[in-house]
Amino acid sequence: MRKLIYAACLAALMLPIVSRGQTTRPAGNFVISPMHIGTLKDLPFMYITETTTIDTAWEAIDKHMQEMHTAIKDGAFLPAGPPVFVFHNAPFDRDKPFKLDVGFPVADGTVPAGDYQVGKLESAKAAVFLYMGPLMSLGQAYGRIYMRIIGAGYQPTGDRRERYLYFEDVDSPNNVIMIEIMIQ
């Protein structure tokens, strides 16, 4: 069933998406879905928190993802979904530090592995988008996403999550990321 849902999402992203009379397919090499407002439910989460900046976040993510993939291969834990990155009050200033959680959803009762802890991704109201494209275009996509959120009258809280539903490599136009912007 999950594969069918992902396939439907990918099919929808492959077509030019029209929302409120405007196409959301930019002239660039990425696609953003229409905005969905919903309440995300609590989710058990194995993660590590690191202080980083926008410019150094991918180095931290790469390091911790390699470590977590090794822990998974060694049987230390079993993920219950795709990787999730939580950006706590990430600033627009690329050099300003913020807290970043790197981890995976897990089943209730999962025991922490190594330096990682188990907690919860808390329930929150969010503006949710699907993004398809290379990672180098995420910054441009975020600009458009925040304009849509504010234009619709919502106020972001400062926290956001990225769920990597499908990932080939940093340059792939086929990457699919669920972007969840917490709103008041």
C-alpha cells in the first residue's frame, strides 16, 4: 500500500501541477506540490541533535546518516520510515547556528543505539509540500514555499522537517522530499 501511495505522489509530481490558476512548475529543475494544511501526529523517533548552520548542515547530516545506516546494518535498530531532519528555528542567515535533529521514525519501545536517543516527533500543525528535484534547488524552493504559506495567511513557527521519501543523489531531479513547515 505504501508503495502505491508513493507512486501516486510521484505521478502527481511528474505532471504540471495547477493550483489557483497558476502552475507550480517553475522554469528551474524542481517541482513543488500544492500546499496541504494538516496536523502531524506524534511519532517515535531515534535521532541525534547537533548544532550547525545552513552552510554546514549537510556535512552533519551526511556524517550521522552514515553512522545510522551502519547501526541499521548491524541490527541496532529498525527504521519505521524514511529519514527525517528537524530544523529547529533555522535562520535565513546561512552562518547563524541552530539545532538540527537527524534520525528515523522507529517503533514504540525501540531502545536507543550508540549516541542516539529515542524521543518523539511531537504532534504539530503544519503546511506540507512535496518537493521533487536536486538538493541544490531546495533554497529556491523554500523561498516559494514560505511565500505561499504567508500569502495564505499562516504564520510559521520557525521549525520545519524534511522527510526524504526517495533519494538518488544530491543532483538527481528524481529526489522526493516531504517538507513540513510548522505553523501557528
